[in-house]
Amino acid sequence: METKKATPNNTATRNIPELDARTGNIYESVVIIGKRANQIAADVKQELNRKLSEFSTSTDSLEETFENREQIEISKYYERMPKPTLVATEEFLNGEVYYRQKDERDEPRPEVE
């Protein structure tokens, strides 16, 4: 997972009108950012598990586990990465997130008698 260098590693105060400018609704913007953050987190988790699976063996038990320097470095790298919510927020503000609104006509309406 490549992250942009411009993404901050810590929280920052956001301008609310800047966040809701694209959707017209701050809550909708937060939902979009949250869903994108979940996608990013899942991708990062899969990538980390793939890399760490190279170090596991079928004979490992809790007593036999030893520290592997390369494994520790990989884990530290992922810990230093920007959090998924920060990356998703930056992507949203830069217009890099594709989203679509559900059309009201697609929702089933209750039958009226």
C-alpha cells in the first residue's frame, strides 16, 4: 500500500465547510470518509498479513516463537504509517475518492392501501 508523503501522521483540525463542500452534507462526507478508511485499513491488513506469513512456520508454538529482526522492522514500518482515517480524509479533500449517491427511486417504497 503506497501512501502519499503529504499525508500527515497526526490529527489536524479540519474546516467543516471544506469537508461538506463536495456533498453538501457533513454527515454524508463523514460516512464516505469512514467507508474509504475501512477499505484502506483492510488493504493494509491484508498486505501486512501477507508479509508476516512468510515468517510463520507450522511448528511454531508460543514457547518456540523467537524475535525476528526483519519481522519487527516490518511491524514498525506499518505502525509508523498514517492512520487510514487520515489517508481517507486527504483523498476525499483532494477529490480522489469515487462515490455515488443511492438514487431514491432505487429504494423500495412501502405499499399504501
